[in-house]
Amino acid sequence: MTDIQALRAKVEKLRTDAEKKADPVAKAEAALAEAEAELSRKREERAREYDQRTVDTWQAEAQRLADEYRDGMRSFMELLSEEPWFAAFLKARTARWAHVHYVNYGKSAHYGATGEPLEIHVPNVGPTDSPFLEVILREGEQIAKNRAADYMDALEAERDRFIDGDA
């Protein structure tokens, strides 16, 4: 047997061996593809089921969250009104607003008495006099946004678990 004949025989034997192994691989690949298709179908079915459940209940959850907001704000206002620093802030803001009103009142009285407009600067009250309140608002909003994002992450995780069949 020549070298070429030996190589041909070797290639033929390898080809025969490969064909014998190809059939089980093809069957395993087909079974895998079928299992993946079934898993995908089940996931899609569970996703539709979860989404329908959300459609059926979202208004109640939205109302619960609105009530939670209202109750939280009521509680916040009750607690806030008990804070000495807030009482001091209210005293300062009340005086600021009273000052604006009284300056306008005085200008009106001057015009009524003399017929001449009074050129006087009315204080700008602005939304706040204190950057401290801006810090409270900014930080409070950031914390609230983070908590809301955590709530939504938990909902998404619950949906994913349901779709995966783990719930």
C-alpha cells in the first residue's frame, strides 16, 4: 500500500467515524432546538399572563400608591408642624410676606392720599430665603427617586421570575 492509499484509507475511516458521530450530534441539536423553542413559548405565554395580571390590577396599585403618597404627606405635615426649626422658618416667611403686602398697602395708601405714585422697591420674596431648604428638597427628591427606582426594579424582577417560572 502506497502512502497515498494509506492516507485515503485513513480519511475514509475518519469520514465513516464522523458520520457515525454526526447522527447523535444532529439528534441532540434538534432536541436542544426543540427544548429552547418550548422554553421560549412558555416564557412568552407567562409574559402575556403576567402582563394581563398587571392590566387587571394596575389601577388598584396606582390608587394604593396615591393613597400612600397622601398619607405620607399628611404625616409629614403633622410632624413638620411640630419641628421648632420649621416654626422659625414659618415665622420668618410670614414676616417676609407681610412686609411685601404692607409695602404694597403703603404704596396704595400714599397714592390714595396724594394722588402720586410712590416709587419704592417691593421686596422679592422668591420661593425660599434659605439655600438650606433647597438642599432638603434636592436631597429628598433624590432619595425618593432612588426608592421609586428600587420599587420598579423589584416589580421587574418579580415579572422576570414569573416569566422564568420561578414564581
